[in-house]
Amino acid sequence: MCSSIYSIFRARMALIGEAPGFLEVYSDGSVRRLIPEVVVSTDNQSSKNYKFKDVAIDPKKPVTGRLFLPNVIGNHVAKLPILVYFHGGGFCIGSTTWMGYHHFLGGLAVASNCVILSIDYRLAPENRLPAAYEDCYSSLEWLAHQASCFEPWLQNADLSRVFLAGDSAGGNIVHHVALKTMKTNISNLTIKGLMLIHPYFGSEKRTEKEKAEGVEGFVEMNDMFWRLSIPKGSNLDYFGCNYENNTQEMSKEEWSKFPNVVVFVAGLDFLKERGELYVNFLQQKWVKVVKLIEAVDESHVFHVFRPESEPTRLLQMQMTEFMNTFN
């Protein structure tokens, strides 16, 4: 009975945005998310090589996180680096609880021997940008506060070696959170490097790959996610979408202090060109170390859909090598 009433109600509403299998947005403002398989956390869940648990970053919003800790910590004297991860999903879907993210990050914690804090920020269209930027920045403040005295899993974490990473929209978030952190200087926390995986940027001007035949459906889907996530009345040159239009332009000296960056792109991803353009942008801004790594025969966020695959293990190894340069 309830199901039929729900169907009748939905039939009266116009569907204004859809990602089949993931998201439905209706004209009355209601949102239906079709959640894929997830990994639920109870206290101190463990796998063979790591343990994990969920933490409250800001219960009022709410913003939560999932901590991953490699089991080697019990025999490890030196403090471990910290990786803060922001999931993708066009700012509208995604979660650290999704099985793909969970297994990828659990494996990465083991491969890189680091503590990982993965953030569940508020999603659009209910919470449009810059909400995701604010939530993810606040997670760094939480990290600095908790590591100093409260969260026991962070007692062996090294706040002088913090890395920000994310895929797709999460890669976008990495850039904007890094910029804000440079201007605010969170006490006792140092960001050593940024890792952007298949970053999700855009602009009113199309790239050559976005104008190519055969990608129209992907471009339309991207435009829909941007339309749902940027402030109403904005276009694709909104600063969150087009990083060249950041309203807080930095000087050459400030850009020279931007963290070292590695950008991962996928050869079959039509957003590959956006990642390449971002690398070129940073190089023109005098950022000291910017590296581009391509997975030639892979598609967008392959590591989420195939977290146990060989290309994903290679990605984890490449991320580990980047982090190890700061030991």
C-alpha cells in the first residue's frame, strides 16, 4: 500500500534530474538516492589487515567520517602519515560507506601504512556549494583538535604529514580546501601533498574532448550535476567549477607555497583533458611540484567500481610512492 502511494505521488512530480541507478531529483525539490551496496560500521570493525570505525565530525549538519587504521600500528613506533579523503559523485551522490570506496581506502591504508579519514560531507542539491568545501575544511579542524587529545586512533598520527586526496568531485574539493587552508593555517597541521584522482572541473567553454562525438550523454550528465550543485543563478564559470575564477586570487609568492600535487587521469575518461588543464594551470602559477600520471586504458573512477583490480593496486602504489617522498 505504501509503495503504491509513493509511486502515485512521484508520478505527479516532474523528474528534473536523474543519474540512473543513483539519483532522482523532482520538481518539488525532493531527492531520492538509490544507494548501492554499503559497508556498515559497528565499533572497531576489523578486516585481516586494517580496522575501521565511523566518527562524528559535526553532528549538527551532519558531517561524519570513517577512520581506517592499518593493523601494523600495534608494532609501529614511528607516527604514521594521515590521508584525508573526499569521495566523488558530482557533489550529489557518494559516501565513504559505499563498498567501492570502503575497500579502496582500506587497501590504501595498508599499502601506504597510513591513517585515513574519509569524509561524508553534505550533498547537493539540498546543500549546494560551497557547503561541501566548508564541511571538508571543517574536517581538518576536527582532525587537528581530535589528534591532540581525544581520538585514540589518532594518537599515532603525524599531523606534520597530512595529505588530501579525492576522486572526481572529491578531487575538486581537494583543490579548494587546500586554498582555504593556506590562508587560515590550521594550528599544528601541515598539508604535505595533494592527490587529485580524475578531478571534476568545468567551465562555460568546452574542452575538445567535451565537444567530441560520442560523449554527449556524459557531458549532459555532468552539466546536470553542476546545475544541481552550484548556487542557483550561477553558471559553469562559478569559481567552484572553474578554478581560474577564484575570487581570492593569490600572489606568486603564495602560489609557490601551494602543496606538491599529483594528478591522476584515466585515458578513457572524457574529463582527462580537465585534469591536464589543471596541471598546466598550476605550473603557470609557479607551484613547485606538479605531476601527471595516466592510467591509459581505464575509465573514470575505475578504482571505485573495481577496488580489487590490478589497475587499482597500481594506483594505490603510485599514491604510496608520492606520500613516501615526504618521509
